[in-house]
Amino acid sequence: CAARGIDLPVPTDERIRELTGQPGDVFYRALLPGRLADLAPSLRSFCLDHEVEEMVRHARFYDGLGEMLQTLRARGIRLALASHGGERYIGAVAERLGYEEIFDRIYFHGRDGLTTKGGMALRAIEELDGMDGLFVGDRWADLEAAREAGMRFAGCLYGYGGLE
């Protein structure tokens, strides 16, 4: 904004948490007032390099989640990740947290044309031989994805999602 002479307040941490989990195009558009929404792709591009750098340096699992995933994996449970994050963002997190050693499949926004978590869940069922899955998430979009794929759902309060 400063480079374009636009005076906008910095979004609060609460607003960022509220939007976290949305696809990038939705996230960045929501940060800008309606009259500036067309600048969302530029804002996203500007921020992505910084986000990737921070993820490579600081990404971490929520307390206990990494250990739980490793335990499930050790018990032979097949795991897939479905994220609204894009390839560069998820790639940075995956590198830092060792996703390749934990997940059988990793799906992200735009991979093979996938743009919804429901589509990702359906693809996971297909690629993991029709598994009877449980979709775990902390957002409304996760519940919708589970419904779309005909999966059971476990809503969790880890992350940024609230009771609703």
C-alpha cells in the first residue's frame, strides 16, 4: 500500500486468524476494502515470498499434532492432507515439517486443477483405494468437504477455528 500511496491500517492479528484457511485469492481480497479489491493479486504476490521464507524458518505443528500424526502413521493408518494453501506455501511448510514422511498424499489449492477441499477429499479416497476416511479439520470448509466426499468429520479446536 505504501508503494502505491494508499493509506490503510495494518490488519489485526484477529482479522488474519479469522481469514486463515481460506484460499489465497479469497484471503487477500478480504484484506482490502471493496474499492481496492482488484489489488489482491498484487498483495498476494508481494506477501508470498515473505510467507514462504517465514514458513521455512518457523513453521511448526500445533502442540501434540506432529506426534499424533507420526503415531497414526506408525500404526499403518493412511493420511492425506487437504489445504487451501498454494503450492509454494504448502511446499515450504512440507519441507520444514517433513510432510513427505507423514502423509501418503498432499493436496493443495491448484494441484491438478483442485480448488476445493471436497475435491481433494474425493481425490484422496480415489487414490488411496477407496479408503473409509475421517476428515479432521478446524474450519467450516472442512466440514463441507467431508460432507461432499461422504466422509465422517471430526471438528477440532486446534488452529484458528472456533466453536462455530
